[in-house]
Amino acid sequence: MPFSATEKAWKDASKPVADILTGVLGKMRLEQRLDESRIQQVWPQVIDPTVAAHANPSNFAQGTLFVTVDSNVWLDEIVRYRRHEILERLQTALGKTVVQRISFRLG
């Protein structure tokens, strides 16, 4: 018995559940939110407590971590002398593909 037009449309439109879930989860940005949560958890553990007292992760997007620093003096100190150390420590803790760049800003 041949399929009706409606049956063909349903048959052609059917996709495996895994494909649908992957698309839905991607739209919800769950992976990015998980990364943001992991950054918040490891920050006080891997960053020098003196630096962590003046700088905190504030946002994360497309591999870039945005860190808010509380004063110009600390912003200068971190950008000049500690930027690479902070990035390396985060990459060691989270993996190189999570935090690829850091942007520091006064806040």
C-alpha cells in the first residue's frame, strides 16, 4: 500500500531523538553555562588569593573570559604581569579549549 502525502511528510520529517536533543541543548547554551559554572568554581582555587580579592570573572562568551577588576592599580598589575599566568592556570584546570582568551576591565 503506498504512503499518503501526509504519511510521507511525517516519515521524511522524522529524526533520531539524539539529533533533536543536540539541537535543543545547543539553543539553550547548556554547555556554555556549564563552563561558566566551572570557571566560577575553580577561580578561587587556582588564582592567587590576593589577585582573586580584586578580580572576579564576570562573563564568558565564545572562549573569552571577561574579568572585572576593582581598581586601576590592580588592572595594570594583572594585565602587565599576571595575565599569562592566570590564563595558563585556568587552561590547566579546565582544558585549553574552554578559556582561550581573557579580557580584563575595570568595574
